[in-house]
Amino acid sequence: MRLNGNKEAKNGFAIQVAVLSNKDNLEKKLNELKRLFIKNILINYEKNTEGRLAYRILIGSFPNANEAVSYQKNLKKKNVTGFIVDLTTLK
């Protein structure tokens, strides 16, 4: 489920659905996504400008942007919004 440290997940594209700074909110969002039967959830975390951890929730990975866009349309039907990110650009 984690992206950091997972070299295989750092290629391709994903759909970013949230950025959270609180671990409790992170757990709530993950549970919400799981209740919607969303799989392939990735978490990218890094320190923000204030030195606190920021958790980025992504769904993917997809080999190309077109597949990510296609899946993004399915997410909208479940009232989950997000935008496409290139996983190679993440730290």
C-alpha cells in the first residue's frame, strides 16, 4: 500500500485523491476508499515546508495516462475526485 520505498510503484501514473497532514484523517480516508471497494491505494509521504509529514493518497499505478483517465471516470461515479500524477515526479 505504500509508495515510498516501493520501486515498482514509482513508474506510471496514478490518481491523487487527497493530501492530508493528520494520521487520523489519513486512516478515515483510507477506510472510506476501502468501503467503496477501491483497490491499489498508494500512500506517498514527505515532509512539508514546515517539517511535518504530508500524506498523499493515490490510486494506481497505471502504465499510461490514458488508463488513469479511464479509471478516473469510474471514480467520479463513486463521488471520488482527483487528478492524474506522473509517479516518476514524486520524491
